[in-house]
Amino acid sequence: MSRFSKRLLPLLAVFACVCAFAGPASAQRIETLQTVRDRGFLVCGATNPLPGFAQQDAEGRWSGFDVDLCRALAAAIFNDPTKIEFRSLRGESRFAPLQTGLVDVLTRNGPWSSQRDTLYGASFVGTSFFDGQAFLVPQNMGLVSAFELDDVSICVVNSGEELERLQEFFFANQATYSEVPYEDVADLAIAYQSGRCEVVSASGRQLQAIRRALPDPTAHRILPERFSKEVLGPVVREGDQRWFNIVRWTLFALINAEELGVTALNVDSLQAARTPAVRRLLGADGDYGTPLGLRPSFMADAIRAVGNYGELYDRHFGPLTGAALLRGQNGLWSNGGLLYAAPVR
């Protein structure tokens, strides 16, 4: 063997190792998309029934903000939002079905945290809803801000975190309150309605569910302040980058569509628009779908199916629901909110 060949052998060994690792990774990258296509429909893991976010009617039909996010993804893949199956997941079982392939994506599975993002083989793709601990009060108290609360009784779940946040909030504001602790969120609604407490404290989404179940939701309001950080959004299996990107850019498409004024009603007419950002979003200029294994029009297809982010929000939390929920943090960044999506370009 020549001296050159001897020097080349270690390099060839390294190259072989790299290929050995790169091969399976590349194959896995398209596994979820191919599985979904071969099956013919998307399987979406939904949260426990939570009014406004995900619920079933008497005939088993699903509706809600999170449900429509899944339908947008089905439209991006199949150009058909009905090619979807919803599965109700309870408690901590939500991650195992995702890891084992029983579901393809979770919507609002739980607040984004370092542990959930690193220990359970799952990846959060982006933020679809900003939330946090808040207060529900009767309108007749005349309050418009949580900073006005003083000398009140508060129903709260008896967990260390929520009680600790209450203590910190009232200590910082030099106000007083009395705790009325309960084991479960369901107890809070019963206690509040029966007058066991004047105020309820829980996450904004839980308070919204409680409020919608009251005889007259308009007689109660959720105060605008949030005194904890709860970031929620779709979750996918770790290790499938292409699928991660498909779910992320479907969500981003809905957010960007609201910012650009693209709606379910005008998405087709705007194909002739001259605005470069609109043309890129709708696939009229550039091809952002093919690298993901999708049609160039996948973002337009998602918008056409469910509307932009603002349309989704109004449909499930707007005035017509009878229990309007202020956008607040979930307003666009250009309107003082936190909602922001990377641009299509």
C-alpha cells in the first residue's frame, strides 16, 4: 500500500462515519410528512375540552382555536382541511402518543418550558397563544385592573406555583387578600358561582372557560394583567426538522397574513397583488413550499381554509361568542401585542 493510501484511510473512515449518521437523519426528516400522506389524513392531539380552544359538540364535531390550527396544517399538506382526525389527550399522556406516532402534532399541549422542550422528545415550533395567571371578577366590582384588587377573597388551585405567585403579586402591591384553595380548576367555577369567593385566579384560558360556562358571561370580566409567563403553541416530535418547519411556517403564515391584510375572503383576489411580501406569502413569487415537500401555494391554502390569525381569534374569542376576550398580549407586535412571525423571504 502506498504512503498516500495510508494517509487517506483515516479520512475515508471519518467520511464513512459522517455518512452513517447523516443517512438516517435525512431519512427521518421526511418520515412524518410521508406517513401523513400515506395515511391520507393528519392526526392532531387536542387538549382536554376547553371552551374556545378545543371542544366537541353532541355529534362529536370538533371546534376551537387550536382545532383550526390543525385544520390549517391539514390544508397546507392536502389542500383540504377536512383530512384530519382529532384525538383527545388527557394529563401527562400527551407526550407518549406524540413520541410513539399515535399523533402527528399537539396543539397547546401545555405551556412551553425548558423541561417540556428537552426531556420528552418533543419540540415547540412557535407561539400561537400568550397567556399567564390572571383574575376573573364580577363586573359589578367596577374593577378595570388587577392593581385595584385589595381585601378580597380569591379562589385558587392549591398548587405551590399559583399560590406563590398570588403572594408575590399582593406583596409587591402592598394589598391584602384571603386564599380559598381548591384541588382542581373545576372546583373554582363552582365555588365562584356559589359565592365562596369574590375573585378567581388561574391562567387566562382557564378563566375564559369558567366565564363561558357562567349563566351570564358578560357579567364577569378577566382583568387584563398577566402575572406569570405561559407560552403555548404546536408541538412535534424531536428529530424531524422538515416536519418541524412545515408546522412552524403554517403557523407563521396565519400570523403574517393578518399583518399583511390577507384574509380567507381575499386570498384569491390578492394573487394579483403587487406587494412583494403578499406575493411571497401566497406563492405567487418564489417557491417556499417545494423545499418542505409541499405545494408553492401551501400558505395560501392554509389561509383560505381557516383565515388569518385575527380571524381565528375573533371566531373563537370575539364578541359573537358572547364572552369576548381582549387580544392583549396576543395582539400583533405592530399593535402593541407580542405576536410576531418571521417574514417569508
